[in-house]
Amino acid sequence: MGLNSGWAELPGLKNRFIFFSLAAAAIFLLLALRLWYLQVIAAEHYLSLSEKNRIRYVPIAAPRGPVYDRNGDLLVDNRPAFGVSVLPSEVEEKARLLDRLAPYLGVEPAELAKRWEKGMRYSRYRPIPLAEDVGREVMEVIQENGVSLPGVLTEVRPVRSYPYGETAAHLFGYLGEITEREIQEEAYRDYRLGEYVGKVGLEKTLESFLHGREGQRRVEVDVKGRELRLLRTLEPVPGNRVILTLQRDMQQAAEKAFADQAGAAVALDVRTGEVLALVSRPGFDPALFASGISGEQWIGLLQNPRHPLQNKAIRGQYPPGSTFKVAVALAALRAGVATPATSVNCEGKVTIGNREFRCWKREGHGVTDLKKALKESCDVWFYKVGIDLGIDRMSATVRELGLGETLGLGLDGEKGGLIPDRAWKRRRFGAGWYDGETAIAAIGQGYVLTTPLQLATMTAAVVNGGKVLRPHVVKRIEDPAGQILFETAPEVLHSAALPEAALRTVRRGMEAVVNEPGGTAWSSRLEEVRFAGKTGTSQVVKLKGDSDRGQDAIYQHRDHALFIAYAPADDPQLAVAVVVEHGGHGGSAAAPVARAIFASYFGLEPKPETADAAGDPAADPAIDPAASGD
């Protein structure tokens, strides 16, 4: 019997043979296609995965750029710190690893798991930070136990440091870990979770200059994740160097002069608008934020009633009190409503409509001209002249001097204050304006609000011919090689069209405030340098009758103390504005701070205030300083 005859006899066997042959061929074809796909089409992908198993990419954080004062003093720097992170792709038993790691870090496993999950949203192939600034001992323990902690990395990272502690803390701002919302923004597209970025102040404004560019280490590791050899290092690029206009000595002198008082001070170069000191008190230690502030510390800062996190120099909006009289006097002189000889007889009060408005000096100043009105801060003179001037003309001139508008210092959150007029009140309240409101505005009370930065800018304008210069604090920015990337030039925002004669008249009055007996800042004068100024005291709450606003009153009810000044009187270089919250009187609380700033600027030894306090309302028992504005 032949073979073919057998197939003919077993047709079912033949069909099965053909079926299995075809099936085998199909399987081999599929395997061949799969092999082709793996070897050719997906080769690069799987090569990459293989490399990732063998090669570890460890990012190297870039040090942020240092910050210097105008004389080259290093104000903000970096220090090395140890961080602990984990590579999820190298971890097989997450819970077991975290249970082992937690005791070393002093953190609950659940908290570590939260940080892990947060980091996993972005990449499982990049280290996820689990702990910052852990200390050398912790780092050494983790390294010694590395075999039982697969995927855990220890790194040395640069952490922001502030050699002078709280000095200029509000100007520098602070850092914080980048948020999930921020990392979605275009400005942070090259950032990774766990990085620190500027949150406020210059750290935020100059983030793109300060941040630098991350580097990388390529390391070959074994199957247990242990490093075998370093393959390549891409060095990080440090952030750029920032040179400020600030003068560190003066900044510290001003902060020291505040002692434990709250408030703000600004010192400007009247010729350029450069900020030489910018103080906000109380302060805070920005180093607390450099590697993660604790919840308890954060809540303590937020709940402090004196608001240590607020930059009061640019965000504090205060009634300017009698410092406003400088601007009102200029407005009245320009409008022809008053001359240097314009006199009123101050009897301690004046009636406007059906309301009595009092001068701070109950028995009155007697016959008072413009110079005396500024020197002794006579409210009645300004009530009467202010009404003759009118709120609209008053406000127009005041705005020309830089009050009531943001000045573009370059820090986030700068406030504009408020200079009211008739149109504003109609918009705001739908009501007309009254003479009594003009009188109140003329002594810097009522609706009027300004910032210390604006008061310093106005003072500079009074002595530089009416130019409102944009205040600035960044002098220049250099790359690590020293090439200048950015440099600030003086910028005139606008000029107030004020007659030079009017400016001279007001400056003479401001000189008398400090340098003539009876002047409200007489006790703060300096023997070595003649400076000029204007005191102010502003009410913060409306109290009935003769309620106490002095040191025995509730702290929040005490008046604010203000002082604006410039020096030298005959060749002005420096303009200063000081606000002491609930400090009482400008002459006794704010003027000494300005005095300390001038002493630092001119290199004078600190001295106690002049013993002869004649003219200081707070020191004169015949004067009732609780009566009104100064």
C-alpha cells in the first residue's frame, strides 16, 4: 500500500496535519514579527529601559545666586545641607522601605508615603525628596544602612543662608517648596517637584535670575541599586549675582533704632531713587523657610498681631498725619491760596460748619505763618488754608508728588494708598464732599492713606526740584562670569510743576522743625549734620472725647508716629520716611529712627538724643499731645 493510498484512506488525519502545520507556521510568524518589533521598532525604547535599570541619573541642584549690598557685603548666600530622596523605580516593597527609613528621619511612615505619592505624579524615574536638611549624623546612618534601604539616596544640596539673620528679611523674602499649581506654569516648566522657589520679595521677583540650572550625575549601579562607577557629571550652573543699592550698615542701624517697636522706614538717594534702607518691623528669620518651616512656626508668624510677614514699607497704608502738611503747603503756595506770610490766629480750635476742629495744642499757637505752621505743626493753619485750597487742587498736587500711587519698586504686593477727591467720593459712596472732610484731609487724616515708600519718594521730590524718581533696589545683576545682565538707571516717573520759591519756603519750614527751638523734632537734631524734616502723628481709631491715646492706652488704640526728613539740609542727598505703629508722637518715636539712619549714613557715632527736648510735644507738659494730629 502506497503512502498516498494511506492519506486517501485517512482523510481526517490529512486535514489535521495541514491544520497543525499552518498553526505552527503562524506561531513562528508571530514570534518572528514580535522579535522584529522588539529588535527593530522598539529597540530604542527597551534599550532606554535597560539603561535606566543600569544607569542612574541623579540631579544636582544649582546654588541660587548670591545677593550683595552696594559695598560688596554678602547678604544672602548658600550653605551645604543633606537631603534624602528615593528612586521609586528601584523600590520593590515600598511599605517595608518606609517603615525602615522613618525612624532614621524621625518622620512617620504615613507622612513619607504622602511625600512619595506626591512626587510620583510627576516621574517615577527621578528622585523624590523625602527629607531636607537632615544633618550629617542622619545622613551617615542612612548611608551605613544603605543595603537595607534600596532606592534611597542621600545628596548634598545648597540651602539658602542669610548671614545677617533678620536683616532686610522683608526685602529678600523667602523660599518655599514649589507647589503643584506652580509647577504647571510656563515659568517653572524646567523645575521638578521638591525644588525651592522664591515665594515673596526679591527671591520671587528675581527667581529667573537667581535660580540657576540643575546639573546631573550619571552613575552605573548594580541590581541592588549600589553605585558602581561614575559615568559622567554635568555640573550645575549657579544662579546670577545680584548687587543691591542697599547699604547694610544703614539697614542694620535703622532696624536697631526700632528696637521692639513695629513699623517701617525707607531711605532713598534723592538724586537717583536708589533705596539705601528698607525696613519693616517686626521681622522674621528667612532661614526658617530655607529647608521647610514647621507648621507650628508658620502658624505663629501668621497669628502674630503685629504682622511680621507683611512688608510694611511698601504694603503698609497709613494716614500720614502731619507729614502730609508738606504737600498741602506746596499745593497752597502753587495755587496762590497762601504765601509765606499768610497768617492765622490759632486759638486751639476752629469751627467749620457746625463742628469744632481742634489743634493738637489746646491753648493754640497764636498768630502763625507758614514757617511756624510747619515748625510747630499747627493744625488750625492747615484747616483754614486747606478749605481755601479745596480738596481737588490739594489732591492733584499731592499725587504729582508721588503719593497715592504704586511706584514700581519691583517687589510684589506694593500698595497704592489713597488720595481722595470729590470724584472719588462720588464713585465710592455716591455722596458729595464736605469742607470738614477737606480740613481733616489737610492734616493727613480721614480717607488719606500713604505708604512709607511714597512718603520717602515725596520727600526726595521736595528737595530735588519736584522730580518723582522711581525707587529701585537692584543696582545690577551679573552672571557667574561677571558679565552684566541687567543694570538699573535712574528713572523720572514724572515731575511736579512746583515753583522753586514754593519748594524753598517749605524746605525752610522743615529745617525749622529740627533745628529751631519749638520745632517738633528739635530733640532729634544732630550737631554734626544739619537735617530737616516734618513730624506726624496719626490717629488710628476714633475715640470719644479725651480718651487716652498714649502709652497707657490699649496698644491698638495708640496713635501712629511718623517722620519724614532729608539731609544735609543745604545739599540734600538722603530722604527718609519712618512710621512707628502705635508709637505715639513723630518727634519722640519716629524722628530718632531717622536720626540713627542719618548718623549711619554720615559715619557718626551713635549718641543719645539731645537732652534739651524743648519743642517736643511729648516732652512738654504744657502740651496735650492727645488732642489731635501732632
